[in-house]
Amino acid sequence: MIKQSIARILSVELDRKDFLKAVGIGLVAATGVSQAINSVVKQTSSTPQRSVNFGYGDSVYGGRPSNR
């Protein structure tokens, strides 16, 4: 069944415009799937981290650390 489908797809004659369109759609589909997998993996494996900022305005007046 799959071999017949692949043979049918490969036997179709395409001009340059149709070929480039098919390759472009394939690339977009491939990168879209990988991006979706990456976003799911990043969401499940990431742990929220508290960022520590050092700079002007990041501490309370007088230099004492806050209890955030």
C-alpha cells in the first residue's frame, strides 16, 4: 500500500514551479512539526527560576535586601 502511494507520487510529472511549491510545503511541514515538539519539550522540562537583577533600582532605598 505505501509502496504504491510512493510510486504514484514519484511518477507524477511536475514543472519547476510545482516542484518548488511541493518542496516548500514539505519544509514548512517538517519545521512546524519540529518546532511544536521543541515547544512541548521546553514547557515540560523547564523549571521556573527566579531572576536576580543587580543594578540601579533593583534594591530598596538604604541598601537593605527586600523579602520578596
